Amino acid sequence: MSALKGRITDGLYGLGWGAVKKLPEPAATALFRTIADRTWKRRGKSVLRLESNLARVVPDASPERLAELSKAGMRSYMRYWMESFRLPTWTPERIRASIDVKDTHLLTEGLDAGNGVIIALPHLGNWDLAGAWVTTDLKVPFTTVAERLEPATLYDRFVAYREGLGMEVLPHSGGAAFGTLARRLRAGGLICLVADRDLSASGVEVSFFGATARMPAGPALLAQQTGALLLPVTLWYDGTPVMKARIHPAVEMPEEGTRAEKTAAMTQGLADAFAGGIAEHPEDWHMLQRLWLDDLDPRGERA
């Protein structure tokens, strides 16, 4: 990213957090729906990639159905940003009223056991709102990681935003995050990781909607190393102001096999849980990048 483009991007996000939260909610909702529809109509690179990804999720969809899904997907994505820009002003009561979580007992019982819990999510719905619910309703602090963005001021904005919601945020790069996450889990804590895309050399290949994708090894490795519970979570919108969430049963650790074999099996278990949630609510999967290995540019471009 060029320095000029970085400053513009940083400024736009700053404007979002500074101005959008001041708009009346109906005006903010209408504004972001308009942005979504205009972005979709331009049929740019991100929209086309979203539509290509959705074609794998709904393989029997007609071109017209895929267009409907991608339009709904952009509206869902813009709802995520509208809510995120406004979240810092929401009261605890508003946060609690804005999400309905199914099977909460799987999380609370896991925390009560004292061995730590790992929540792993795909890019579904609004994961920041789900995190705010954890710190507000359950009153449980947790640790997460964030990719280092350019410019550094933009990364700082995201860190400050999430810390303001009660999260501890670690940088993804640098190599120190894994050790810190393991220490938090050994102390009986909670960590939350978005875990449906990893194009690094350490990613684990999984079967995902009939083709090979790569997902991060971290959740499975942390569970093995610390004995923490590994819980998949999926999120979705249903046309109401209240986002829905489901906490899935824990991914079991195989009793036999090498560390790599156990990691592969557990990561596949996560992928299967994610696929179930995405298949039920494909329009809420905000995957606007390449994911499957055979979609990657042969020159190594991963846009």
C-alpha cells in the first residue's frame, strides 16, 4: 500500500468511527445499505470474488441466484461495518439486546472447568459484536490477535477499538502471540480467533465445500498444548436487528496420531462446523478474498 493510499484509508476509517456513530440509526442504516448496493452494482474485484466464493458454497445456484446472494452479502458486510463504527457508543443493555446466543452453556461450562477455552469463528456476521457480548453479558475478558495493518495508525485504530470493547489484542506477526495465548489458556482464560482463512506456510489444508483450502493451525495447536476446549462458533443475521449466534460442541482431540495428524483432524473439524454455518447463511459470510488453493494466482498473488 502506498503512503498516500494508506493515509486515505486511515482517514476514512477515522471518519467512520468519528462520524457514523453520531448519525441517527435509521440514517446510518440507510447510508450503509446504499453503499452496499452501489458497491455491488459496480461489480468490482471484491464483489466478483465474493460471488465466486459463494458459487462454491451454493454450487447449484443459477447466475441470478448468485447475484442475489452477493447483493445480500454486500448488505450484510456493510451492516457489519455500520454496527462496528457504532459499537463504541452502545450501552451494555444495547449490546445484550442485539445478539441472541444459542447453547451458551457450552462456553460457560468450559470456562468453569478451568482449563481454558478457545473460540474459533469464520468471517460470519459481526464477530466484534459477539466479542462485546462476551465481555459485557458474561463479563469474561478474552484475548485475540489482529493482523498488522498498514499504515501503523490504521492498525492502532483497530487495536484501540477492540480494546475499548474489553478485548486484549495481540499482533499476529512477530511470533510472540502464540506463547501469550497459551499462557492465557493455562490460566483458565478465554481466547477468540477468526480462523477460516490462512494462506501462510503454516496453514493446514482442509476439505471445504468439496475443494482444498488452508486454515490456521493455531486453534488446534493451542488446544493440544494447553488442554483447552476448542469451540466453533457461527453467527448470522435473520432480517431483524438481533444477530444470532450458535456455540457448537467442542472439537475433539484424537487419542492417537502424531501432533501434525491431530492438528489436521481438529482443523478439519473446525472447517466442517464452519461449513455448516456458512451453508445455512451464505449471505452472511464476508469472504471477499481468495480462499481455495486452486483459486490462488499461479504467480503467488493472493488478493
